[in-house]
Amino acid sequence: MIPIQHYLLLSAVLFFVGVYGFIARKNLLAILISVELMLNAVELNFSVFNRYLFPAHLEGMFFSLFGIAITAAETAIAIAIIINIYRNLNNVDVRHLDKLQG
């Protein structure tokens, strides 16, 4: 059996790569992927803690499935917004979003 520390280290790496991508990137799609990485790290934590703390129960797995469903809905809405921004500005760079104000 793989120790819990390995899973938590993987989850921490995923989360902080997502945070770095969210802060450093200027493209809306790259920012969306970074948010997805952070959410996947959280869902990995749900599954790992459920497996190690309550192996006979499935609450963590259900939370993970619910999180995946919410993430899919969030991604669909975000991509629709990004497509709409692209139609108006012909790019998806965060620095040019102030042109939508007026």
C-alpha cells in the first residue's frame, strides 16, 4: 500500500502548480486549466482521506464525484464565457478585458 504522504505530496504539488499557473498566466484558457488543477488536488484529498480514515465508507468518494460534476459544469460555463470574449475581442488575454467595459 502506498503511504498517505505520497498522495498528499502529489496533491500539494498539483495545487501549487495550479496556483502558480493562475497567478503567472495571462491567457484565460491557461487560467481555467490552473483552476482545474487546484480542484483536482482537492478531490484527490477527499478520496485519500476517505480511504485512510474511513475505509469502509464512501463519503469521500461521493464528495469527489460531486466535485467532478461541479467542475464539469464550471468548465462548460467558463468556456462559453471565454468563447464569447473571443468573439468580441479576437483574443483571450486577460490584459485586454478592460476593452469590454465600454
